[in-house]
Amino acid sequence: MTMAPSPLPAPNRRPVFGAGFRLGRTAVALVVIAFVVVAALLAPWVAPFDPLYGDGALRRLPPGTEGHLLGLDAQGRDVLSRLLWGARPSLIAGIVPVAAALAISLVLGLLAGYTSSFLGGLIMRVIDALFAFPMILFAIATVSLLGPGLTTIIVTITISLVPYMTRIVYGAVVGEIGKGYLETARLLGASRSRILFKELLPNVVSPSIVYATTLIGPMIGFSSGLSFLGLGIQPPNADWGRMTVEGVEVFAQGAPHVVLAAGIAIIVTSLAFNWLGSGLRDILDPQQG
């Protein structure tokens, strides 16, 4: 009996529904991020109250209190106003150090991956050594030098991310070595700097940007954790991490809205940046996932 031939394997295509879902998710992420950024920029004009001013007679009032949409905290300060002002240092702590670490890592990764000299080996050995230090240790060391505050958060996150991001760049560069366009550039007499920044950089920057975007959300959460531990933004300044600390202290006193407002802001913003990173991966590297 003749057996029917086996069907050809189906081509590896993404389901239409899955692609549409990812596109919609990216659009939602962009809307959320845009809303948070605009709210932070306009905080001096749209915040209904001074985030540092508190009325002792209105402590821990719940959301919906007249004139206070999200209620008041333990010091009688308007939660919505502090949430809007707190978005500023939270976004700065998530975006600025990631961008700084990306710039540093692109240079280090290009040099280490393209050159086989002593310099390239030295860069990667230093990077390997930095992997051994947890981020919290960097934070404690930075606090001892600079004191707690936003600068401490930025320096800590930047130094901590450089090893991880340099590894991403280094791997991308190694994957490009030996390709024809680099050999062509060398034969045409292009200088090393031109090969690095004109030829190699455009081909390795995409995965680095995708990875950096996915790190912004976790770094917002990490910076909030530093403020929670007293290593970041100090009272009475508004910051989502600082609001979480203050909210935990009054959570059992019948005022859960303080910690919930800050916690939801951190979670939603972090998730939006993660979704944006996934969307950028689909756009810049459509063969992934």
C-alpha cells in the first residue's frame, strides 16, 4: 500500500492575531508613557496643591474627599499632587542612567568586540569583574561618597548597568565580525574609527536600544526601592518610592490609598516600558519572537 507523502512543514509565520495584539500593546504602552511624561512635565501647572504642604486636620482622608481626588497622606498632603511631582524623579531615575549606560556600553562594546588587542581584553575583564558586585552594594558605596539623593540613584544604576549592556553590544559586534561590508571598508582604506562608528555601530545599535528600553521599567522600580531603603530621594520631597514608604507606614491605619497610588503608578509605568521594548524588538528585529 502506497503511503501518502508527508505534508510540508508550515512556514514559520507569526499568527495574525498575535501580531495585532503586540501592535495594540505597543500602542497602549506609548499612550501610557506619553501621559506619564506629559503629566510630569506639567506638574507645576496641573498639580492642584503644593506637594510639600500638609494640613494636619486632613490627615489620611480617603480618595474622593472634596478637592482631593486621591485623598491625603499621613501629613495631610494631597496624594495626587505628590504623585504628579513624584513622576519627575522617578522617570529621571529610570531613563537618564539607562541612556548614559547605553552610550558608555556602545563605546566599550565596540572597542572590545572589534579590537583583539590588549585594550579589548582589558575592557572585558573589567566588565566581568563588575558583574560580581550587586547593585545594592554600588548604592551603599555611592551614598557614602555622595550622600542619598537622585544623584546617588543615577550613578548607581549607570555603573550597575554598564556590564550587562556592554555584553549585549559586545555579542552583537562579534556576530558582525567577518561580514563582507567590514572587509570592503578595510580594503577601501577606511580608518578604524570610521569602521567602528560608521559601519559597525548602525548594525549593532538596534538590539542595544531594545534591551535598554526594557530596562527602564525595572530601573524605575529599583530606584523606588532605593528611596524605600532611605538611599534615594529624601523627605519631604515627592517620589514614588518615598510615597510607598510613607504609604506602608499608614497602610494598617486605614489609609491604603497612599501606597496603592504610588504602587500602581510604578507598576503601570514599568509595564508600559517593558511593552514598548517588546514592540521595538518586533520593529527593529522582526525575525525574533
